[in-house]
Amino acid sequence: MIYLVSYDLVLMPQPPFPFLPHPAHPLYQELQQLKGSRSWWHFLDKTWLISTEESLGDLVKRLQQHLGPTDKLLVVKLHSEYAGLLPPEAWEWIAERMSAGELVK
């Protein structure tokens, strides 16, 4: 499955994540570790496409543990219809995974 993961980190001191810069935030670190999953894509700030066998619920639990009480997270299973303004390599990444059957039909 391919999931769209989008998040918003509220810049407030909230233990245990006081004023961490974006790349040092535990959620960002966890997303970086997802590079070890089948595949990942990151062309938009705070938005990732993750190709993984994990269920939606398992992925949310995995990421949620790195969020503070006022942070936001959205995880959506990607379907075959999509559109936007992205560089060619982004569309190639999506098209390759779609042809491999990784998108929900």
C-alpha cells in the first residue's frame, strides 16, 4: 500500500520535544527511517508518500508516538486517482508504484 503522510508540528515547548528544529524532531527521524521500507517519496514539505505493507492503523501508531499533544497528523491510503503540480520524477515514482499494483484500486 501507498500512504500519504502529512503532518504539522506545533512549535511550542511540549515535553519531551521542546523547540526541536524540524529535522531533529522525532517524527521526522521516524519518517527518515521509513526509507528502509519498500519505498518512500518526499517532494513536499511535511508530506511523504510511503510504500509499506504496514496497515493504516499500525503506521499511524508508529508515527503518533513521536507527536506532541498539539501536533497534527493525517495518513491516507492513496488511490489510483491523483493530480497536482509536481516535478516529473514525482509522477514517475507514483506511476511506477501504480503499475506495480501498490495503489488501492
